[in-house]
Amino acid sequence: MTPHLDSMNFQQIATLFGCLFLIGSAEVVAGPMMSFMGAHFNVPSSAIAYLPAAYGLTYGAIALLAGPLSDRFGRKRPLQLGLLGFAALSALMPAAPTLTVAIALSALTGLCAAVIQPNALSLVADLSSTDKIGQRIGHVFIGLMLAFVLTPALAGRLADTTGWESAYYALSALALVAIFAVSICFESKALINTKSLSSLSAFFSVHKGALTTPGVRWRLSASYLWLGWVAGFGAVVAEVASRKLNIPPTQAGLFAGFFGLMVITGNLSNGALQRLLGESALPITAIASSIGILLFLLPLHSPEQLASAGAIWAFGYGCAGPLHHARLSALSDSYRGTVNSYHASLLNLGIFSVSALLGTLAQLATLSTFCTTVGCVALAGSALLWRKNC
């Protein structure tokens, strides 16, 4: 991998921070508003889980196309187009006449997010020196983590006061601000991979090059089996808390916000833990996040007990997530966008899997069955990280 100069400034970091905040918000905004949205669409509240499921499924499919194209044609314009679509679709969500239409809009929003995230994270690595990629990705990832703090709490509050629709209007407005920031903070320029993508065979050769990068396959397996399922639990944790303690949307949103704060704490602590534990920091904190999900199986009867159990999941997730992504992003300059696209795809397929599982099991099984399934899959993925020391 060829070293390159560090040229990233604070304004660029803040802009990409905001982009990740938006796509994280879209994953969790419906969580504390499920009962309101269910009543609006005349469906069970658990059926609203199909919104983040559709978001994650489309995200996972389209991201595989966005990465190779960005490696050839640049990051800025696709990022702008993704944000524009995100803004328009968020504004349309309140006008959806049925849940089916809302699911379709959520799926299209996932398409836009699939363009936003790989390009945003690739810009971090493009503009950072090799020794600062992990640190910068950690800074930008706080935007994603902050979405788990602010968005559920604010969405729950808005649902109780001005209506759930206002949460989507707010996301639309923030996306428009992000488009303006991207326009003034980044230049349009040619990127690292000069291989032509004019033919289908050349396009697939980029995928082949990314997948044959040493170490990438095991890390990408963990992107789905561990990180995707752990992040998916975060997308529906407000509903889990609501059903576990029988609490209203505002309080469920505050719970999700607290867990998001613990995610940020883990994000800010990963550097110190890595210095203390070395290469073992990633698998240890990944296993902790998986065990934290299984702790929701305990007979938790008070907010304090639920907060204590969930904090282990959230802290481990916040610490290990950026460490995992930083190692992936540093594997290749030439195929960075494509590797990031695979990571984003598998991560969001995990979110889809968890959200769809909740929507399906809600009518067929208990909450304990859901938490057991999610926790065991995540634990298997984290064990993979330990085995390969990824």
C-alpha cells in the first residue's frame, strides 16, 4: 500500500460526520415511533420493523455497485446525489398512504445511503495519511454513533408532541444542509484506481481484486455475522426496551439514546483499549457486545437493570466497530471503495436480517427467542474475529 499525505481538515471531518449521522438516523428513527406509525398505517407496531429491514436490504444490494464506480469516477458527485435522494425520500415518507408504500420509500432511502456511506468513508482514507486512517474513521464514526443517542430520543419526543411525521421532515432538512457542506468542502478529482470500468469484465475485475486482497474475506465475514447483527439490534433496541418493560415511546427513545451514548463512549475508548490489549482489543470487545445482547434474556424488571445490561452490548459495539472498519479500510488503496462497499453491504444485510427477524417473530415467538437468535449469531461472528485476530 502506497503512503499518501495527510490533507484532511476539520470542515471535511465535520461534513462526513454529518453524512454518517444521517444514515445512522435513518436506521433508528422509526424505533421509538413504532406504536404511532403502526396506528397511522393500521398495522401492529412490530410491523414497522420492516422499514429498517427494507432500508438495510436495499443498502446491502446497491452498495456493491457504488464502491467500484467511486474507485474510478470519484466520491464527491455520487455523495451529493445520494444526499439529494435521501432528502427527497425522507420528505415523502409522511405522505405514504400505506405501510407498503412506506416500505418502498424506506428501501429507496437505503439505496441512497448505499451511495453515501462508502463514498464518505473512502474520502476519509483518501485524504488521511496511513497512520491516521483509523483515528479519522473513529472521529467520523462518532456521527453514526451519535445518531443512536440523539435520534431515538428526539424521534420519541416528536412522536409524542408534534407527530412522527416531523422526525422525517427534520432528516430531510439536515440532508439538504449536508449537500451544501459537501459542495464547498471537497473537490471533484480523479481517484486512485485508473483501471477502466467501461466493460462488464473490467467491472468484475475490480470486485475480484478487492476480494483477493489478503485478509479481506475473513474481515468481511465478520462484517455480516458480528457487526451487522449487533448494529441491527441497535436499530430495534427501542422496541425491545418498550416490550421488555412496557414503557411508552418517549421513554423507549431515551433508553435507545442512553445506549447510543455508551456506543460513543466505546468509540472514544477504543484507542486506549487497543494500546492496553493490542490486537486482542477487537475480538475481546466484539465478544462483549454479543454477550451484552444475550443479557437481555435475564429477568430485567427495572430501567436500571435494563440500562446496565444494554450498556455492555453498546460499549463493546462502539469500541470494536471502528477498529474493525479501520483495518478493512487500510487493506488497499486501489480497491478501498470496493472493499468499503462490501463492508457496508454486509453490515446492512445484517441490519436487515435482525429487523426482518423481529417483524417475523413478533407474531410467532417470544422476545426471548429474538434476543437468543441475535445474540448467538453475533457471538459466532465475534468468535471468528478472535480466531483470525482480524
